[in-house]
Amino acid sequence: MRIVIAGAGDVGTHLAKLLSLENQEIVLVDSDRSKLGVLDSNYNLMTLVGGPASLKTLQEASAGKADLFIAVTPFEATNITACAMANWLGAKSTVARIDNYEMMTERPAEFFRTIGVDHTIYPEYLAAEEILTALRHSWARHWFELHGGEIILVGVKVHSGASIIGQELRNLTRVNHNFHVSAIRRRHESIIPRGDDIILENDIVYFTSTREHIDDIRRLCGKEYYKVKRVTIMGGSRIAIRLIALAGNEYKFKIIDNDQARCHYLAETLPDGVEIIHGDARDNDVLTEADIAHTDAFVALSDSSEANILACLTAKEFGVNKSVAEVENIQFVGEAEALNIGTVINKKLLASAKIFQLLLDADGSTSRCLAFTDAEVAQIETRPGSKITSAPIKNLKLSREMTLAGIIRDGKGMLVSGNTVVQPGDQAVVFCLGGYLHEIERLFT
């Protein structure tokens, strides 16, 4: 597949690196030569210096021959223009990064399609959705629902005392047949486990199950359910504004921001019930005055990954049950996950998941994807005649870098065993290490 990416900022560069590992033909375009130099020599992709919305540049990049054209510069208007031009040149599908929620509503989306913008990505909105999910499922690190919750992937960090620690997976699943251990995250590494793997303290374990058995997993991991009612946010960012809009009256919100002008803007923009505090949330005195000890969740959304991590750790010391940190430095994500932080949010990974969804399914209607730093979870529809339908799973000699975590058949979620035969039309849930998404395509399409 030929993919042209316009914009070598954080999101564009990260996408280019990931997609180059998937054996895709990648062209990365940016007007800043310095952003492209290091990628030329270290990754399997081509680079082109030029304006992302320049017709001449797009022609040089052969954007008209692209199966997928992605515009992710920091400028919404540039992205929309670049997609419209790429579509006019002949690109099969286009994706534009936007930064305005109004652009996601139905009428603007319909207009975008008429000018050649097939899909839009709003990373801040994706982050707000992810945070809201984390608040609703406070005991879990990750929560990913497929097909209306028929299959649920839940990531749980196991601490000392959990009965699951020290057990071989083959023994664990011999007793419990109501879940599948899809992956284990251990420090900086994702592991596709086998029967002889043992769960260790501080592992993040990813279970796939059906909704009626989720409480069994929670108890097995020694977790207590608690309902979040009061939420304190550090940083009045666009993510914070979108989170409050999505949540409605579900929570009582409090925002702490150290910019006086921003506080005035938030007070004018947000609903009356949201409390705005001018101060530095890294200061213990400010947190004490904000009554942090009586908040149920602390969400750190400042521009600094380091500050967000430290603020969440401080909130934990005050006794806050749930913490969420926006960590935009990919190299810090593993470190943050290893610490006592509830959920880590990264906009690059969220945008990557949206793009991978389109790679698996051109219109994005029958697939979903969740991206980690070195792994992906994909929901993909099984096509007639595909290799995965040719024999029971145990006879297919699947790569050790992937596992079939569950399927949705006739609208009903079910786990799989070695004897399961995947059928055409099944929605399969697959966990794979980074760089193996193209293998999933070959198996299921």
C-alpha cells in the first residue's frame, strides 16, 4: 500500500515510523528539511522537502497514486487543503487532522466529503474519549470495547497480593475458561504469552473476555471497584474542555491552571458547575487548598510529560484513587506505566490507532484498532476465502508475535480455543506486536 503523509511533526513522524515497520510504501512530506534528515537513513521510507499543500510538491510525491493520503500538519486549513488536492489528483482515500470539534459534526463532515476529505482525526477528542473511559472503569489501566461491548479487552496492573501472581498461564486458564490472557506488558516490553509464561508483580496483564465475566477478572487481580464522582484536572487544555463537554453532568470537575488569562477563558467557556482555580498544581499547598485529598480522580493535562507524571505521583501520595497522565514523549510512556499512575494517554498512539483502523478497512466501518508503543489490538472482519478460515486455529501455525483473542459471530462475542474454526463474516480480535499488522491483513482478507 502506498501512503503519503503530509507533515513531519510529532504525529506525522510517529506514524511514518510505525507504518514503515508494516512494509508499507511511505512518503513523508514536510517543508522543514531538518525534520526529515534523520528519518531518511534510519527508516524504510522516502522523504520529500516541500509544502504539504503545494500542488507541485504533491505531484512530486505521487499523491495521486496514494492508497491513503494523511495530512497531519499543525494547521487545520493546510490539512484540509492538502487532502482536497490529493483527492483531486487521484488519491483513493484521505485523512485530515483537525483541531476544532465543530468540524466533526455531521454537516461539516458531509461537506468535507464533497471536497475530498474522507476522514478526519481530532487527537484531542480521541484523548478526551480515552480519559472518560478511564474514569468510568477506574480499577483498570486500559478498557477497550468491541462491537458494543460483546468483547472487552481490559488491561490491569497486578500488585502484590493478587492471586494471579506467580501462576503459569496454562494452569490459570485450566481453571478459568471465561477469559483469555492476550498480552503482558512488562516494563518496556509487550509479550504475547504462551502457556509456560508466569505473571509477575507489576505486570500489566491484558485480558479478553465477555462483559459478564469482567468482575471475575477484577477479583482475580485483587482490584476493588470504586465510583468516580469528583475529578481534579491539572491544565485547562483543549483536552480538558472536550472531556468536560463529553462527560456532561457525570462528574464534578475542578481545573487548576497557572495561567491567569486561561483561567478567565475557562470560566467564560465552561459550564457554571466547573470550579476554576488559578495556581500551580505541582505545588502541594495549591493541591491542599484545592482539597485534593477528597477528589476521586486526578487528570494531568499540562504541556509537560514530566510535570504530568510527577503531579500524578503527588496526587497518589495525597490518597487519590485514580490518576491519568497525558504523556506525549513516547520514550516516557513505558516509565510512566511502570509507576503508580492509573492510565497513560498519548495522542500519537491514539492517532496511529485511527490510521491502522483505515489500513485494515478502507472505510473504517468494520474494524477498530488500539495502538500501544510496541503492539496493536485490531478488530477485523474475516473475508471469504481468507487463510484464517482454512483450518482450526491450532493447525494454522500462526506467528508467535500475534494471538487471536476472541471473535464476534452473529453479533455475539465468544472466546476461542485451538479447536475454533474462524468463519467468514466473523469479527476477529487480534493482539500483535508492532510491525505485524500487515500479517493480520494477509490472514483475514
